[in-house]
Amino acid sequence: MNVASIDWTILGVLFLALLAMAVWINGKCRSVADYLVSGRKVRVWLGMGAGIAGEIGLVTIVGTCEQGYMRGFGFVLIAIMSMMIMVPLFGVFGFGIERFRASKAMSVPQYIEMRYDKRLRIMSGFFNSFAGVLQMCVFPIIGAGFLRVLIGAPEVAFMLGDVAVRSDWVIMGILLTCACIFTFLGGYITLIVTNFFQMIIIMVSLYWLGFELIRKIGVQELWSSLETNHGLSAVYPFTGEAGGYNVIWFAWMILMSILLQFSYGPYLQKYAAMDRPKTVSLSYLVGSLFGSGRTFVIIGFGVAALAMMGPTQPPGVEVSDTVWSSMATPYFLAQHVGPVLMGLLLASLLFADISTTDQYILSWSTSIVNDCICPFKKKPFSPRAHIMAVRLTIIILCVLFFLFGLIYTPTMPIWEFLWSCATVICGTGIAMLFGMYWKRASIAGAYASVLTCLIVPLTDLAARQVWQARGHDSNEYFWLPQTSAFTTFITAIVLMIVLSLMSSKPTKYWDLGKIVKEMNKGQTS
Amino acid sequence: MSELFIQFDPELGFWSPFVYWFVTVSAILCVLFTLVVIVGGVFDLRFLFNALSEEDVDETDDGRVVAQEPGDTGKTGG
């Protein structure tokens, strides 16, 4: 293995320190609101710091390094264009996200019940949780694969009778156990505090690694090899190459990003935990403006791998061709990262996984309990039973992810799978958005938007599978996945508007804009 | 620092130096921003722990929507 004793020691000490902190924080949790949204006492810098750790997941690092290796910095221009839309919308005007915080809802489905009806809450809670959990199923096994290559562990860890126990499974089990422990102890309070300290370790490690790679390779060599290997597509995304980006792709990505701000559970739970609406938009603003730098540093690791190893798999490497692009960077880092930095890097990758997994798993567990179980109970849970229900759900989900990881075989690129799941969730975002701003947004319109974003993508996915099963090339399907998703969103929005205009029933709309102003002035809490 | 001033492939025109400098400046700003977040976050941690120990516990604030009065368009427990 590529890991020295000092590296394991560093990893062990940091992990135990964080665990001790989590045990201590557990005592601060006194209510369900504390467990689920930290009592809504998270201020801007703490929220941002914890949010950074939550955003830098191990799967994100894997995917971002892969992008760097395959496309260099081609994504930068798209990031700039995206910021020009998203930052004013959410960071300056607080579009939708401030109103969500003002509603005091803990989750998207809870707001759906407040604004529309209980049955839609249950339906959206169920579908969103299902899509979110499905998305998360691949996180542990993908992250484990990356770590296995990084530490140089063998494919098979040991034999259990006739069964070859893969190292990926062992690492996956460790990752899930760690995430379980931290969410179990103290819920969202623990998550916020430990994520904050994990952020410090992650950022120190990433930047130290970045400096080391630049020192070894040199900036000129890095950039020149990128230009040589990828040409214009390394810095400009719209070259028109097959598999590259285009205008429809960008339009779809922007619309999906906007809708996810109102529908993606982990995002909304983070906003619900903040002390007031202005904190939400401010943390988005500052986080977006300065957060792109760390993404570029991670892309740079993939670029460094490209510079040192070239665009094709070196001979003698024990990784299949289909996953080489995602394994190139850990393979490269395993050869070039020395002791101490390797220990810190391992700790940061472990914490990147824990910080994201625990945020997401707590969010989806909360949604399952609050939105899929509680609405059917005649008598509400006691606070103790409520927290226990969430904890039990966390354990069940971790077991589910482990079992999924045992049988998972990638059949599509990671990002395509994640975005397909996200499309299902976006229907609720349309219902949320219109609900918060339009008095006439009706229950019928909300049902239509949620169902459209469920039925169309699933039908499209099934049709593609049939197309491929009949021997056709997936690239010859009559429309691209992003065109299908973009059309789904537009259709759902049109149906929301049309059905709402046709409805004459009074709605449960209330003016959240006024509450935002009052809360930001401190007149209410 | 002088290492940052590199040569670019002229065939790639404006985009190569533009993206390079954008990435470099962003990475540097991110370091400074992280330091600010760390300092600010420590102060916010103190606020969080003080606020959690001082707050009154509302047992109905658990994600449910309470029964509504006519004209009352929705309340949480909290």
C-alpha cells in the first residue's frame, strides 16, 4: 500500500478528535428542532464553513478530477456564465430561498402541505426521498473505489470461504459507519460543527496538495500539456465536439440548478437551519463568489494527472478502461504524494465523504420520517421517539447503500445518473417557486408539475433502455438527455400556469415577502 | 510568483490566458476567503452554543403543520 505508518497515525488522531467533539456536542441537542435544523441558530460564517464541507463530497472530488483529466478547464466558462445568473438571483435578491426560510418550514414537503395540501406533501416527500436516496446509493461505492486506488489496496481484501471480499466493500463499510456515527450523535448540530472543522482540514489538505503538485510539475508544464492534449476544448467548452457542451445543455443545467434551490432537501435543510432570511442569501452570495476557486484547484489535480501520465491508460495498470478516466487522478496521486501529506489527504477525503454523506442522509431521513411517516400518524411522535425514528431511518439507509454497493456496476457516466435523479426532484421546485410568489398557484397545477417531472424522465429512461436493448446506439436516440429534461421542465411550468389559471378555488397563499422583511429587521424570529 | 507568468499557445487565442488567469485569481481569493470563514465561523460557534443553551424548547416545532384557523394560511409548530 502507498500509506506509511505516520499517515495512518495522522488519520487516526484527526478522526478521534472529531469523534470526541461529536460525542460532546450530542449533549447540546435538546429538541427535535435542534436535531433537525440546529434550532435555527446558524449564522452566516458558520453556515458557509459547514456548507463548504457539505459541498465537497468525495463523489464530487472524483467527478471533478475526472472532468479535469478529460476536459481540462473547459468548464470554467460555463461556471462564469452560471454565476452571472445565479449569484444576482439568489445571492443578491434571495429569490425564493429567503422566502423559504421565512416560512419556517423544515423541509420542502412541509412547505408543500402549508401551501397546498397534505396528500401532495406525502407524494412529493415520497418521490423526492426516493430520488434522493437513489442518487445517494452510488456515493459510497464510487468514493470507496477512488480511495482504494489512492491507497494502493488490492482488489480483493480477503477470502470469506469461497467469497472474495473486495477492498471496495470494506472501505465502503467504513465510510458508511463513520457517516452513521456522526449523524446519530446530535443530528444537525453535530453536523454543522463537525463539518466546519472538517472544512478546515479539507481546505488545508487540498491547497497543500496543489502547491506540492505545482512545485513538482511546474505551472508552465501543467498548462502546456493541457493545451497540447486537449487543444481549444481545454479552455473553451462550446467547440461543437461530440460529447461536448452546447447551448441546450447550458439552458437545461441553469434551469435545473435554479429549481434545485427550491427542491433539493439537503440545500433547503441548510437554509432552514440559518438564523434569518438574509443569512441565507448572504451565505449563498459569498459562497458562490469565492467557492469556484476550490473547484478549480480540484480540477487542477486531474490536469496534473494528465500532464504526468498522458490521456491514455498506462500499461500495467489494474483498472478497467471504462472507469480509467475517474481512476486516473487517484492513481497519479498514489505515485506522487509523500508521507504526512498522504495522511492529511486521506483524512480530508474521509471527512469530505462524511460531511456530505451525513448532511444528505440526515436530510433524506428527516424527509422520510416527517413527510412519509408522520402524516399517517394520528398522534404525533414524542420528541424522543421522533429523533429515534430519524436515527433508525439513517441506519436502514446506510444498510441499503451498502447492499446496493455490493451489486453496483456502472452503466452510465456518474453525472448523467445524478442529473436524472435530480430531474424528478425539480417538479417539487416548480410547485414551491410558484407557491411562494403567485397567489393563484393551485393544487392542481402543483400536482401536474410534480407528476410531469416524475413520469416524463422515467418514461424517457425506459425508452432509452428499450432502444439500446434493440441493438441501437445510445448516441442515435432521437433526443439528448438534456433536451428531454429541459422539455420536461418547460412542460411542467406550462401545466402549472394553465391549470392554476383554470382553477377558481381559493388558495392558501400568504405573503412571505412581508415576513422576510420583518425577520431581516429582527421584528420577528 | 514569477512562475505564474507563463507562455500560451497562440492558436488558442484569447481563451487560454483568460481561463488561466481567472483560475489563478479565483484560487488565490479562495484561500483568503477560507481564512475569513474560519475566523468568522469560530465566533458563530460561540453564538450557536450560547443560543442553544438559552433557548426555550418548543416541542411542537418538529416539522408538522398544526391545524389552521380560517384565513390562517399555515403555521409551523415553531
